[in-house]
Amino acid sequence: MARILIVDDEPTILNLLNKILVGQGYEVRPAGNGEKALEFLNTETFDLMVSDINMTPIDGMELLRKARKDYPDMGVIMLTAYGTVGTAVEAMREGAFDYITKPFKLDELVLTIQRALEYHNAFTENKDLKAQIVHLEKLEGIIAESPGMRKVCDMIERVAPTSTTVLVYGESGTGKELVARALHRYSPRKDETFMAINCAALPAQLMESEMFGHVKGAFTGATATKAGLFETAHGGTLFLDEIGSMPLEIQSKLLRVLQDKQIRKVGGSDHTEVDVRIIAASNEKLENLIEQEKFREDLYYRLSVISIDIPPLRTRPEDILPLIDHVLRRELGPNAEIPLMDHEAQKVLDNYNWPGNVRELENVIQHALAFVQQGGNITKDVLPAKMVDAVEEGLKSGIITSRHEQYKGKSLKAFLHDRECEFLQRTIESMGGDKEKAAQKLGISLATLYRKLPADNKKQDA
């Protein structure tokens, strides 16, 4: 429930405003003069202040300046008589959201207040996101608010300093190459070369030459000796994306390189020593390909010393808004004014299934920026029509259950308990599952932590 401070030294107007806004469901605090308003501002928190301009000895302009300085998140609407509209315009230059002239129309008053509160909510949400981004981007470029992505970041931090081969699993668009680059960036090889190849994009005859190089005359068109990716990435990292698409004959040669740390160019007879860390990625479990005899089991065990699973975006809604903020800043620049997002647009983005994962989200935001008006907000009208239709039809038919519905009918106590359990579980995960360390970080005893945990978590330790 929004809290509104109303300020007017005319008792009739003050009582009328109070009656109207209470009737609209708002929590209202009336103040009959500027001094009383300042007293309330210093002791209470408000979402919006509606203040008359012409008051003595403290007028509405002084209250506005005080609010802009000390309570910048609070919206302000000014009330003015027809003869002082110029002053009201000046108030908007000082930071007021809008002004209403007396005598005012009821529907105009209610609509202006609704718009001011919507703007306040959107501004507050975007401000919170800005504050979150500093710690959410724990590893450069990786947004990790959800437990699943926090686990991915934890794995990167643990594995990056080693030279162990890593196998990254994830659906298309989840950011497998981003994880591979983070593993390289935070490793002792960070100053050396990072090379990437999409194994699904090259035919077998070109892939062998691309990976291992060739000597002059090895095949038609080989007019000069060429170094392959292994040789180019010597001392660094080689990322093999979509490794499951690699032909079996190339898999055999790759296994030999991993075992012997040597390569032989196509058409050549000499062996060259290479020191390369391999990070492979697949959107399909390689165990399934082994069963289909499309992937070598011995190569699989060489590659999967460490496995990192990137969860799809649909399973980590906590990351959606931070990702949107990240993409907006990347597209517009760090110092640009970021457009706000209204409730309807946020509802669509929050309830969409994201089959294309983060890559699709990036495309959606780029689409929105192409249609949003200069200085305007992101509304559902600037989102892809197919996306909006899919969500609205899904919500209407019941195929999609709004994320907000999970709390419908719950008491405040039950809601707070759920959020507390979620926070405790995240803290435990951040401590690698060590509940004693988690309790120390939370500043509570281990017994208190166990008492607050859901029964399922306690059974795991039994």
C-alpha cells in the first residue's frame, strides 16, 4: 500500500484530499502546514507528497527542495491556483513530478497520483537494480543473482586457476562461451591467447586443418604452411564449442593431442609440442551421444574432468531484470539515461519462457530500444508482438502461471518465512554447503540456522 503525505493549510481541501485518497486505498498522512509536513518527513517514509504551493511560513516550494535533497526517491505533486501556474511550472523544473490546479477534477487528481506512484515504483526498482549490479556481476559479464548462476560462478572461481579440462553444458544461448572466457580470464593463462571454434560450423576436412594446421602442398589450395588453433593458442586456452558435432575421425586425433601434448600438421611428419588448456561445450549430454556411438567414450572422460552446467533462463527468473539492466547499459553506454520499464512490460518479460535463453533476451531488448521513443519508457508495445501474445494467451489459458500467483492467498508471515528460507539456502550454497560457516556469516548460531531451515534441508543432513 502506497503511503502519501498531503499538505495544505486549507482544512476543507486537506479533508477532501484525505477522504478521496483513503477511498482509493492509500495510506494517507495529512499535514495542515509546512512545519508539520517537515516533522512527518523526518520521522516517516512516504512514496508520494501532494503539497499546496501557497502556504506560510514554509511554502510548498521549500518543501519540494527539502524533498529533492533529502528524499530523492519520493515523488512530489504540487497543488496550485490558476493564478500561480507559472510557479507550478517552476516547481517541475525543481523536480516535481506534476502539478494540479485548483479547483481540481476528481479523475484528474486520481490519475495523476496513479502515474506518479507508477513512476516512483519503476524508479525505485531500477535504482535497486543499479545497486545490485555491482555485486551481481561477480565475474565480469556474468549476472548471478539466482542460486544456479551463483553455483556456476563458484565453479569458475574454483576451477579457473587450474589447467584442468572443463566441459560446459547448457542450452543454446545460455552463455557457454562467456563461461569459457571467464575461465580463461581468471586463470594463470589470462595474458595468453584465447581461441574459439564452433565444431558444428566446419566440415571434417576443414576442421582438421583448422585445428592442427597444414603444410604447404598438403591438399589443393594449400599454397603455404599454416598454423592451426592449437599452435596459435600455445600457452593459452582453446574453446571447442558444440564438441558433440565433431566427426569421429577428428575426435580420435583430438584424443591423441590431449594424451601426448603434441600436434602434427595435415600433410606433415613432424610433431610440435603444445601447451593448451581445453574447454569444451555442448548443448546435449555427451553420454547420450556415446550411447548412439556418435562420441568416443575415452575422449569424453578426457574432457569431463570438471563439468559446469549452466541452467536455462526460464529456471532462474531472479536473473531476468539484472540481465535486462546489464544489456541496456551495454547498448546505451554506462553514462546514458536508462529507460524505465512499466509494470505490463515487466510482467511479460517475467512470465515469458525464454526458449532462446540469454541470447533471446538480448535480442528482445535490442528490439525494444529500436522502437522506444526518446526519453520514453519500455512498455509492452515495444516488445516483440509474438512474445507478448504468447505470454498473454498463456496466462489467459492457465498454461502459464504468473510468478506473482505463488504468493497469492499467503499471509505476510508465510511470505516472509519463504523469503527467509530462500536467503538462508543461498547463503549455505555460497559457503559451499558448509552450514557452520553459513551460520557464522549470518551472525546466528548453528542451532538457530537448523531451526529456521525447511524440513527437507534438515533431512539431507540426517
